[in-house]
Amino acid sequence: SVTEVRMTPDLRNAVAYVKPLLGEEEDVVIKALRTNTAYLQREVAKRLGLKFAPKLQFKPDESFDEADRIERLL
């Protein structure tokens, strides 16, 4: 699941935060997305009708882990 996408104001760069379902094999999912970044950039540009495709970066979403940590502390 893509939980959040942060774009730069000029729409040239995008960081997509990803969390696999059930949180399993996160490294494998991130690696697969990074391997196919060029294809995904072309698809985004084509579907959105953008002149330039934003440069995509994929990072694991750690907000759920942080929320769990805070919950345990409380």
C-alpha cells in the first residue's frame, strides 16, 4: 500500500511511502519498486498527462512503527 506521497512544489520529485500488506517482506517490495522505477515514472506521466515525469523515490513507511512505539510508551 502507498500510504503517502510527498511532491516538491515544482512536481519534479515525488517520494512515495510504502507499507506492504501485513508488513511482511518490506525489503523485497521496496527493492521491486526501485527496480521498476523507470516504468512507473512513464506510467505516471502518461496517465496524468504531465510534460515531465516526476522522479520517483520509494521509501518504507515507518509511521505505523512509530505509532506502535508511542502506544507502548503510553
